[in-house]
Amino acid sequence: MKKLIMILILGLFFSCEDVVDVTLPENDSRLIVNGVIRVDETEEFVPVEITVTESSSFFETNTIANLKSAAIFYGTPNPNAPEILEGGGISYLTELEPGSGKWVPDPSYDSDQRIRVQNINEGDVFQLILETEQERFFASTTYVKSVPIDTLEQGDQTLFSGDETEVIVTFTDNGDRNDFYILDFDFNEYLVTEDEFYQGQTFVFSYFYDADLALNSDDIIEISLLGATESFYNYMNQIIVQSGGDQGPFQTPAATVRGNITNVTGLDNNEVKDNVERSNNYALGYFAIVQEHKKSIVIQDEEN
């Protein structure tokens, strides 16, 4: 009887060693655009850098996309014809390091392709155009301002495990407008908030860093407060939920979250009136130009 039981146990053990072939679905390759540009208005130039890759199949690393050209058009919308941008210009981009996927203002042009911070205003529109050998992609965004972070303080409260690190954030909302904010808490951790319930008031809240981060005394955390359009706020809200906090929303976006980058291939052709037939042929990621305010805090031991 003992021999029979042993044979059954061994049989079960070795049956778990069998190789199981799983057929994974073939995914169409999509362009992935990391086009979130953070503006520090104390600097001279807007730090334009657009990273473009292509999605791959399961278990494979995303590849660098081959673009034919990239450019940003910008300016103030004409009140009578918003599609016309006035007082701005064009910034032609190039991939300085071939194979990097990073597109920046082209230094080889006769004129400076960098965008000066002093030449942009809140409400200005920026349009990104990317072209591959076969397709053209378009995105439009509005420059949104933020507000400074008033204070960062380390608290002593915890949540579930009792080992979290609390940071108390304070900022004062601008009461003259409806604001949407994105907070970058370092370590690829983000939070979104809107001023519906604190319009024009000072807002104070706590953020808890998980014990898994293993923060130590004298570690420096840099926290950023970004302005956002409502559509960018909604996009970030969805992607943060879908990422589950396991990766930053500026990594490979979830395929079910659609950003603002549209495939416009053929729309300049008189025979093509819209892109309804190609509504599912879009890029992942987002293009946004927003003001950023940053502040740092040095972590201290609880005993101190």
C-alpha cells in the first residue's frame, strides 16, 4: 500500500514537469509615443523630447520605431478660426542618436529649432506630427499651467503594514480657473486630482510610500506637481488604474487606454473624408505640454 501511494505521488510530481505549449494571440504592432513634456518656466527652452517605439508580441521587448520625420507646430489659436495658430512656429525634430527612438529639436537647421519658454503662453496649442514610411500620426494639446508646491513634510502615520512612509503635501489652488493636476511621487508612482472640492483653497493630503521601497534615512524624494488638461487627466486616471501601481504610466501604456495620438494617414487626400474605417488604427501613449513645479524632501528616521 505504501509503495502504491509513493508511486502515485511521484507520478503526480513528474506530471507537473510536462511542457505545455500555449498559443498566444498575434498582436498588431502599434506606435507608442511618450510625448509628455514638462516645462520649467525658469529655464530658457522647453525640454522637447519625444520617444517613439513600437509594441511587440507577448514576452518580447518593444522595438524602436523608424520615423521618416517629426515636427511640432505651435501658436495661439485665432479667436475666429481656432485651427489657425498665430505667433508661434514650427520645431523640426530629429533622432540625434540613431536607434535611440528619442526625437529632439534638430540642431542642423539654419535657425534654432528649440522652443523658447518666453514665447509660449497658457492656452497655446501644440500639434505633433509623426510620419513613418507608410503612415502619418497627429496629436494636439494645450499648454496648461500648474501651481507651486507649498510644503512637503514627513508624517508619522501609517496605513496597513505599519511600515509605510508618510509624506504630507500642501499646495494652493488657483481660484481663477478649473484645474486638473498630476502628481509625480518619484519611483514611477503617480496620482491625479482636480480642484472641484478645493477651488482656490489650500489643499493638504498625505501620500504613503509602501514599505517595499525600503526608504532609508537621508534618501531624497523629488515630487512634481503637473498641470493637465481634462483629457490628459482622464487618460492618466485610467492608465494608473490599469497599471496597478506595478509600473509607471509613462512606460508601455495599456492597450485598452487610448491617448490623443490619431492615425491621419490619407486625410489630406480628397478621396478620404475621415478616418472612420481606420478608427482602431491608432498609436498608444500621449502628447502633452504642461508646466511642472518640483520640490524635494529628505527622509528621516522616525526616531529623529
